[in-house]
Amino acid sequence: MNERQDKYFNVSWDQLHRDTRALAWRLSERARWQRVVAIARGGLVPAAIVARELNIRLIDTVCIASYDHMSQGEVTILKQVVGDGADTLLVDDLVDTGRTARAVREMLPEAYFATVYAKPEGAPLVDTFLTEVSQDTWIHFPWDTELHYAQPVAERLDTP
């Protein structure tokens, strides 16, 4: 997302924990996986919560760089995992445009892919997600934010 985003969805630690536990409940009705693979960095916290809730002890990471704090760039694979993804639950915080999801799907084509949040362009690439947000909304995760004054929506709409 290189264009300016006017909509923001601020996720607190508490909300992320609740949403990820709700995702784990949804996943508990599915197959039993042998390992969780987190898409680092955004998927690290959700993957830890899901692994705890599903009692999965084998956790690995796929490390991909594609975002800075306000924009999406090229996908760079920094670390891969071995295997085709059979018996693997792949976890990320968000699927946005799907570029990262496509790269990981190529690496682990047999994995079951779950995200906490999904945008419409990327949603078809995951097997399940908890909450959909509009494509033009930027999600602020708790590890990227700190408490500060929030400008009222009406004032933001009046600002050019």
C-alpha cells in the first residue's frame, strides 16, 4: 500500500489476544497439526497464542520482509522452512494484498493457512481468518504503536 491510507484500525494487545484466541477456537475444530509456522514478524505473536491454545510445541518461522510501518514493498524471503507444509499450520497476523501469502504458499503448498485479519484482495489465499477489514484500511498492531492523543474523526475529515 503505497498510497495514503485514510482509514485506520487500531488493535490493542487485549484485542489481539482475544481475536487470536477466537481464531484458535475456530482452528480447534479442524485437523491436528504437528507444527506451527509463524510468518515473521507479524505472525510471531498470533502463532505463539495459537500454538499455546492448540497445544502445539513445534514452532518454526518463515521470515519475510515486505512492509515498513506505513507501506508495502517488494517481498524478500529471509528464511525458509523445510518440507511441503503437510501437517503444518501457517499463521500470520494479516493477509493484505496477498503477495506475502503467495510467496509462502509456494514454499508450503500443503500447509493450512490462518490469519487473524484479512483484506479482500488477500482473503482468498488463506484457509481461514477471523476478521475482514476493508482494503483501504491500515491496521496498526500493538507492537508498532504507543499511547498518544487521538484526533477526533470529524477533525481528520476536515483536514486536507
